[in-house]
Amino acid sequence: MLGLICKTGYRNTSAHGGRIYNHFSKKHAIPYNPIIHGLLKISPADYRNGKGQSRLGTLINTLEFSQDRTAYNELSGGISFYIKRYLELYPDEKEFICNQAELNADFLSK
């Protein structure tokens, strides 16, 4: 799992103070997988249009399928906490953040 996080560039972006809510990498996009992307409700056409490739929501949702859920629990818990804190100050930006990160709004309700 650490390889997936490093491969998609999130580790370096966050370690150097970058914004990760809208980070994506064309170079390190997760290849289309009918099983995983089907579970994420991402069609081949959606994938070709850039959805489900390497944004934060894709990473979190992919980690959710792992047998060892430690990485998923840590990342989703931390991201959820800080986005909720941010939205306390800027509630009108919820839709923007969710769209940029490819996060379902329900993710923040957990």
C-alpha cells in the first residue's frame, strides 16, 4: 500500500506542503481495472475523461479494498478530520473540495 501512495505522488506533495485535495498525476495514474472501477462506479468512459485515475478519492477508495485496512483508516480519518475543519470556516466550498478530490459527499458524513 505504501508503494501505491508513493507511486501516485501524494507522499511527496504532502511532505513538501502541497495541496493534496486537488493533486493528480497523469504519469502515475492507476490503470483501469473493471473490478475496482466497477465497485467505484466509474465507467470506462468516465475513466477516459480523467475520473478514477489518481485523485485523492480514488486513492482512499482503492485502499478501502485492502485486507489490511490500516492505511485506509489512517488516511480517510485524517482527511475527513481536516476537510471537516476547513469546511467549518468555508462551508460553501464543500462541493468544490469533493469534486476536486473525487470524494463522495457521504465520505464526510462518516
